[in-house]
Amino acid sequence: MNVTDIAFWIFAAIAVVSGWRVFCTDSMVRASFLLMLSFIAVGLIMVLLNAPYLGIATVFMMAVEMMVMALFMVMYMMNPAGLNPMMMVHQHRFSIAAGVFVFAALTGLIVVTRFSSNPVAPDAEVVVGLGKELLGDSMLIFETAGVTLLATMVASVILSSRSGRFGEADTGAVPPPLEPGGEPAGRQPEQASGHAHHHH
Amino acid sequence: MTLIALTVAWVAFLLGMAWYIAVLDGLWAAAREGRAPRAPLANPLYRCATILRQQSNLTEAPDLLNWRLAPALYAGLAGTGVALVPFSSASVLADLEVGIVWWGAVEALTVVVVFLHGWSANSQLGLIGAYRYVAIGLPVMLISMFVLIAAALPAESLAVPKIIESQRELWNVIRQPLGLPLFLLLGLSLSFRGPFNYADSADIAGGTAAEVSGAPRLVWEFARLAMLTAVATVAASVFLGGYLGPWLPGPVWLVLKTTAVLLVSVGLSHQLARISPSRMMTLIWTVLLPLSFLHLVWAGVLAL
Amino acid sequence: MTLTTILIVAAALIGIGLYGTLSQQSFVMLMMGLELMLNGVMLAAVGFWSLTAGGLPTGQLLTIIAMAVMAVEMAVGFALITAVYRNRQADVTEGLTTLKH
Amino acid sequence: MALTGLLTIMGTIVAGALLLQWVAARARRDRLAESQKIPFLGGSAPNTHAWQRFHVRYYSMTLLFIAFEMEMMFMYPWAVVYVAEGVKALAEMGMFLAILTVGILYGWREGIFRWQ
């Protein structure tokens, strides 16, 4: 076992254990940063696999995404810090069984399959290769990704922004009732949306 | 052996530069108040001793693990930032092929660490600092990435040593004049000083550090200074040619350039006024980001 | 570090992610499960690229596309959660019953 | 291995900083009274925990940011081959950035760079 192997096993253990702890911790902020830790460990494994660019880029992309994830946790969770522990799960046994089954099936497949060995040369200029690919044969993929990202930006702004051109986005919104067919429960958006001048 | 020697050298460099920034800050404060500075060189050390003698504060039910980890990780990230920079053409601690990508990761992780620091105290003012910092820290990152990518164009590489070597004839600060000022703004944001002090400002009683005293506070304040040092070291290498220079040996040039960049940064942080976070966010997206686009186009056309 | 071990680690991540996706009630935690599955997929893709594809550039591109999918999923997912929350104040999957009636 | 130096300096500094905090905590035996642990609010007593649902007023910006930041993934490899590929690289990235800039302009027009 050489240094690379030891490093791989450490990173792999971090990735799997922190990925598992995501669903066990009560604190939502901890959960999103545990997921980030899992991504960072996978990124470092990628560096070991001769993909330094992809690995390090995973680290920064995921750090940003999990930061935003943590913000949304605070916005949408009753109890973002897990001060009173709770499990919010459904079909729990089925989910565990599905997860274990998929892992076992994949592992079985992996163990019986024989993979051809054609490793990347240690001195290969992988970033240059990626750049050439982006600007050459895969140019259309690259530009399509641009359009896709534009569509994402526009869609997420339309869906999430409150102050639209046609008035506030939550005008007329009704919270769900506690019982089916009952009275709307919780905050009434009309009263809280800054239209106090209607009452004059 | 070289690994250990370089690590020790970089940690010593960080400590020395942190002391230097603290001295500059003291001198600046004295000049603003129109009084003669008292023991300006020893003052940072007195301050260290004072903080260390304090009791470490605790709050009700904090996230203690993250609260103690956040300052340590922040300082560690600053350390990995300087590790990318070579002292001379032969000595680089982290010889990463994708150095400036790692620098991007340092910026992103800094936002995470500062948020955690403000979050884990379970105190209102700390959280306000944390939320504000994310609003500014995220978009500022884009600007610095554009600026660094522009510097990578003539070097045809993402490694910091190659970017330095590409400046043998002409430093990037002349070739790409907008780069250094934009990058210095990032430095102020990463160590939240002056116009970019949205995390630890006085209007929220110290923000993320409002509840922090004793050794954790010492580590936190050191980490802020170390992060500014890391930014200055990277700036000195990417825009001012790093260890390149006539007559003197490489490491001396690097130290000289870093101290000069730090002097300018500290000056900016004491001179510029702060605006409200929402205005700053608009300013970043609508003024600074287009400026960095412009900078990239300029660098691109020049590199053809 | 062989391809087999890498793929088993990836399979473990996918399994845990699937568990999270199926079991979590809250929208945001459900997305964490999806992300964890994509994490495993990315690891497997880079493993194949590095050890059997001989460094074919398109293999790296595949990973980047997976990452882009993740970014799109997050941005649109959170935007949808915001829209749903704004209109119905629902933050768990059980809160959405429109399709049942 | 490229990671060795990076992880060494990170480990050294993080371990040193944690050690300092631990030693300082061990050296002082006096305990804080519970009343001293109340979060600082300029003298007034907090009536809620700080950790609760919070309306982060720039959430739309963060979503736009996630989508926009993806473009960095394409820009780094582009920068490496830029000189070799020449005008073609400039044109392709110009187009890509122009497409994404439309998104930023749209977001600006919808007012997402302000507090919502």
C-alpha cells in the first residue's frame, strides 16, 4: 500500500461517512456542510485520479452550492439548528431497503464485471485536452450549456423573485388548511405583503 | 525535508506579515486621531497578550465544534493560499497544476467558514454578520475569478509559477491594468476590512466575532490578517511578477512586493467608506462585474 | 485504489443518496439526497475516465455536464420550493396534495 | 503528489490553532455563569433563539449566482488553450458570456440585486 492508496481510503471513508451523517444530524446547517465535506473528499479522490482540474473545481463549485443550500435550509426549516431533535421521514424502511438493495446490486455488478485497463498517462496534459475538446468537437455542447444556464437563470428568477413586473408574486396566495377542506392556516400573505395602504 | 522547511517558512511569513499589518493599522489609527503612536512595533504583541489573558466567552447552546473549528479553518485556508506562491523558481510548497482554481476554492470555502463562525455562536448579531457576508462574498468571488483567468491567458497555464514566469518581460499590472485594483477589493472582502466589512462591522457590535473572546478571538483576528496576507502574496505574484526582479534574490523581491501591496490594501481599507450591503451587492453585479468582463476582453485581445 | 474500489465507493454514495431521496419529507433534504447520488455518479465517471478510458477528453466533459446538471437542479429546485412555499406555505412533500384531488 | 504541500500547511495551521484554543481553555479554570452566556444584544434580553427561520433577503441572487458560476467550469480550461486556439477561442467564449450576460441583465431588471 503506497501513499496514494492510504490517501484514497481516507478520502473515501470521509466521503461515505459524512454522506451518511447528512441524514442523521439534526442541525440542517451541519447537514449541508457535511454534504460539502463529502463532495470535497470526492474532489480530492479525483485529484488522486489524475483529474486535478475536475477535483479542485468540484471543491469550489460544491462549497458555493452547499453555502446556498444552508441558506435555504435556514429559510425553509422550522428548526434549522436541530435544537429539538426530530426525524422528518416517510416510508423509512422501504427507503433503507432500496438504498441497501441498490448498493448491493451495483457492488455485485462491479465485482463480477471485468474492466479493461487503460489508465491515463501520468504526464498527460488533461486540462489542455479538455480545453481543446471544449473549443473543438464539443463546441456545440459548450454553447448549449450556455443556453441551458441562461434558461436556468431566467426560470429561477421568474419562480423565486417576489417583485415581478405584474405585482407581488404572492398576491392571492392561500396557505393550505390543516384539515382537508378546512380554513387556510398560518400566515395570510395579503396582510404581510406591504399593501397596507389598501385599508385606508 | 524541503516540505517541512517550506511549511515552516510560510507559517513564519504569515506571522510576520500579520504583525506588519497590525502595526500599519495602529499607525493609521493614530494618524487619524492626530496623536503620536505609542510603542507602534510592540503594540500588536501587547494586544495578543491581552486577548490571551481573557476568558473564552461562551453562549447558551452554541455549536461548539464549528465555533472552534471556524477560526482554525479560516487561518488554514489562508495558509493554503500562500502555499501556491513560490519563493523562487525552485521552491513552491503546493506545486498545483491548477493553482488559481484552488485559490477560487479558498475564496468559496472562506465564505463557508465565515458563515459558520457567525452561525455557531447562536447569537443574533453574529448571524446578521454571517448572512450579510454571504450576500457580498459570493458575487465578489466571480470578479476575482475573472481577473485571475485573465492573468492565466498569456501564461497558458493555471499554475501560479507559470503565471509568474509569463511576466518576465512585462508585469501583468501594466499589461492588464484593471486586474490589481479589482483583486485588492477581493482582498478587502475576504478579510472583511473597510468598505467590505460586512461580517464583523461595528454597527452590529462586531458581527460574527461579537461573542468571541480569548484564544478563539486571537486565532480569528490572526486569520483575518493572514487572509489579507495571502491575498497580497497572490496579488504580488500574479500581477507584480512575484520573485522576479533585478539585483536582489527572489524571496526578498516577493517580501518587498507583498509589503507594498499590503500597504496599499490597508490604506484603502481605512480610506474608503462603506455602503449598505444591498447597494454593495448591486454595485458588484452591475459595475464591478462588467468591469471584470471588460478586463477579460482587454487581456484576451492583448494575448492573441 | 483500483477501479473496483472506486466504483464500490461510488455505489455506496449512490445508495445513501437514494435512501435520502426516498425517505426525506422536507424538500431541501430531498435535494441533498439527489446531490449525493450525483456525487457518486461523478466519482464513477472520473474513475472510468482515469482508469479505462485512457484520459479521453470527452470523459472529463461528461463530469462537467453532471456538475452543470447539479447546478441547474439546485437553482430550479430552490426556485420551485420558493414558489410553492410562497403560494401554499408548504415545505414538505406531504404539503402538496393538488394532484391527489 | 500535488496535494501533499497543500494538506501539510493546512493541517499544521489548523492543528496549531485548535491546540492554542484547547490549551487556553484548559489553563483557565473559572467558569462562566449562566447569566453571562446570554447573547449580546446591547443590554436587552433576547426573546428567541437566534437559530430560527430567517428571511434571507437576497435568495434570488444566490440562485442566479449558482447558475452563473457554472460558467467558471468552462472558463478555466478555455484559458489554458486560449493562445493556441486564437480568435476562435475569443469568439466562442464571447458568445458564451454574451448568452449568460442576458441572464444577469434580466435579473437586474427584475430587481433581484436588491433586498427582496
